[in-house]
Amino acid sequence: MTDAAPPGREAKFFALVLPPLEGAGYTVYGSQQKLVAETGMNKSTVSRLMSREQIPHVKFFPALARVIGKDPAELLVAAEMLPPEYLESQQTLSETNQSQVGSEGITPEK
């Protein structure tokens, strides 16, 4: 038995990752080596990603996310390794933290 991803999961992942890679020029001839250098993936893994054959190992998600300007959690959700609710909870947490940024500090007198 193989651990190949279900087609729906792969489609979501590729839809998130490939357009930014294409937009940044990683799909032109010879540019895959640059992606290899920037992510640590080997040539065959990059080739399988670009040809929509296989999602890379999760250990490459942080570097891949950095290259495409996404949060690694977005890749994990697209690959169905985290539930979509995870991103919603992170957004709520972020908004909560932001609202506290401008709050008045507490002094020893208070």
C-alpha cells in the first residue's frame, strides 16, 4: 500500500502552491535548481511537485511557504494535515493580540 495523497487533497495543495511558484518564475526552464537550493528539496521532489505528482514531505513546508509568501499552516491545511478551523483560530488569536498592542501599560502605581 502506498501513502499517496487522495486526489482532492493534492488538488488543494497544488492550487495553493503552484500559482505563486509560477508567478515567481520557478516553472521556467532551469529554475527548478533555484527552488532546490531555497527549500532543501531534492531535484526529483521539486520535479514531482511541479508536475503535480506528489506533495513534498512536511519537513519542507516551512521553506516552501517562505518561498511562496504563505504561512506554513496554510500548506498544512491544504494538505489536510490540519483542519481548516486551525487557520480561523489563529486569525482570532492574532486579532486579539493586535487589540492589546495599543493598550495602556501598567505602571507600579496602578
